[in-house]
Amino acid sequence: MALKILLISVICLLVNIPMGRMRERCKKFSLAWFVWVHASIPLIVALRIGLHLHWIAIPINIASAVLGQLLGGLPEKQKRRAASPAA
């Protein structure tokens, strides 16, 4: 069971890295932003159901997905900071 949870968590992380990058390129709270934030949910739910994971895996998978979003958005955020004039 723990190996399945770890596998799904790694998939959540890896799938959300490019989505976090795309999210960071969109205007915050726009339709595109919401799409990129939530696009991986159907895949994650399907994998969780397909592997018959216990409900306790849900918060672990959500944390992995959020971490992937943050890691993916980090380079875009750094580019934007570097391009803006120093105050």
C-alpha cells in the first residue's frame, strides 16, 4: 500500500511541474490559471481509484501536486523577478 501511495505521489509531483510552469505564465485567478491548477485532478483520481488506494492517500497526493505546482512555477517567477527593474 505504501509503495502505491509513493508511486501516485511521485506521478502527482511530476505531472504538476509543467502545469505549474504554465500556471505561472497566466494572470492569477483567470480561467487559464484555474485550468492549469486543476488539470491533473482527473488523472490523479483515476489512478487512485484504479489502484484502490485508501482515502488517507488523498492529502498526501494533494501535497505532492501542490509541491509540483510550486516547483514548476519557480523558474517562471524567477525570470519575472529578474526582468523587472530593481526598485
